[in-house]
Amino acid sequence: MRVSTFWIHRESGTVAVDDAVLKGVDTSSLPKNVQLVWWYGDKGEIRYTDEDRLPIREPVTDLEPFIPVFNNWMRVAQTPLPTTSGKTMPAITLAQAKAVKSDLVRGLYRNKLAQSSPSGDPTAALADAVNISAQNFAADIYYKINAPVNQTADAINQSLPGSINGAAFSGVAAVALGVPSTQVPTWNNVGGPAGDPYAGRRNTHLANVNAQSTVEGVAAYDITAGW
């Protein structure tokens, strides 16, 4: 996966995406006590100007507050402007704008995964989602393959007293059917697999970014919605 490095110097309006460093970017959406921000794929660092704290980089895990700044960077990059070296840089292409915005989508996606994991590790969160999906999918398939048996079991289940119906009957049915109770799903498990909770929104945003026909359209498209 392509991963860009971003950084922002709020006061001077200097913003970098990979090796493209541009001045004159609107950074006013950031709090005034933010001095510098660095972002590396799925995590970042921030340095504040507060007098009551040492000027040391601190971890930052939420990419979303910085998205407007990178949108503004794309807008500035549409016209050749002086860089920090004094040279004039060519205008950004539509393909480059899409690549940058897609990187931001992937960064947000990994943010959401990390926030859903107790360890804050997006890889662990994704592994958990895949495991849950596989377990639910297996149970769902088991249920559907054994539909005739399950229909009969459902009818019996509904006729039993409340003290032994429902989930408790799963164990009884397991013995009667000769299968391990761990392989018998609840009788109403007819939904699809749970899956990755954020993959759908990620894919939608990536598709919508790719569908834009102008750099301004890419910059204006809101990738923070719907997560």
C-alpha cells in the first residue's frame, strides 16, 4: 500500500506531502497552539507552543482534524507556486490529487480500526474483525446447509417450555443431531458475516475520490463522513 508522509507548520502555512513542500496553505482550521504536525501513514506526532510544556513531539492518533489542511494544500498545488527552495513547482495533476486523497482515506480507515481495538493497534483490530467474520460465516453456512433439520428444530424449539427453549435447546439439538454443540448456531442466525466494520466506507470513499474529474472536486470531497 502506498503511504505518504505529511507535515504541517501552522504559523507559516507550510505543508508537505511526500517531497512536495508548499507555502501559503490555509492552516487556520488548526488550534493556534499547534506548531508542527507530522503524519506517517497511520500515526503521527504533534508539537505545541504552550509555555507550560516542553517543545517535545507528542503522539497524535486522529488524522481527521488535519484533513482540511491537506485539502487546502491540494488547492494551492493547482497553480505553480514558489516552494521553500524558491523554485517554481509544476501544478498537481488529477492523478496525484487522487493518490493523496486516497492515502488520507486509508489513514482514516486505519484510525477507525485502531480506535476500535483495546490495544490501539489497527492490525489487531482488523484481525479481530476477520476472525469474527469467519466464525459468523461458518455458523451461517452450517445453518443454511442444514435448513430442513433446522426448520424442524425451530418448530420443536417453539413448542418447548421457556425454561429449555431458545439457546438452551441448542445443546439438546446438538446431542440429537450428533454434532458438537460448538458447531450449532443459534436457530435464528440467518444473517451474513459481520466482516470489517469500516471496509465498506473506506471502499466507498476510495471509489468516490477516483470518480472525481477535477482537482477541486477531489479536494472538496468529504472523506470524513459516514464512518
